[in-house]
Amino acid sequence: MQIKVIEYGLPRGTLLNVNIPNYPEEQIAGILLTEQSKSKWDDIYEKRTDPFGKNYYWLTGKLVEVENENLSDQIAIKNKFVSVTPIHFDLTDYDTFRKMKSWGIEKDLNI
């Protein structure tokens, strides 16, 4: 895979999220190109105390499976595959952005 990524490159702002299942190497079934799972975490914050007596909160929780898509990273890992998901960090919804520009809300927000 490394050679292909170097050969073809990735678009600017794209990175690869690689998940490796926790099994011995000989039990790994292979590598799959996957989509990001739609599952979510049911967050729980545990109150804890550090060695100096100060309180802090530890984020933990339980994974809530929302889907069962064959191409998802979560399903790949469950089936002992390494999951490779191309992701990007620009979360802007550009279609909605363009639509909202025509609404004139910037004028409404200028106080």
C-alpha cells in the first residue's frame, strides 16, 4: 500500500486512518479499503482524583453500533482486517454553505 500511496499521492488535506485489529499477525485476514463507520460513543464522564487530591474527569463510554455496513472500518476490524479509510479534516459542508450565502444571514447578524 505504501508504494501505491507514494505513486498516486493523496489530495491536499486527505489522510489515511489505519486501524489494526488486536490479533497476532498470522491471524490478520488482510487489508480493506473502508468507509468511516456511522457508530457513535455513549459518553460517560468518570470523576477521578489525581495524586495531589485534585478532581478531574475521565471520558469513557460504550460504543453504540448504528450500522452494519460491509465496507465500514468497524466491520473490517471485527472480521480481523486492517482498515484503511481516507479521511479529510475540512468538515465544512460546502453545498449548504453556498445555499446559506444566498439567505443573507450575515446582514441579519450584523448588530
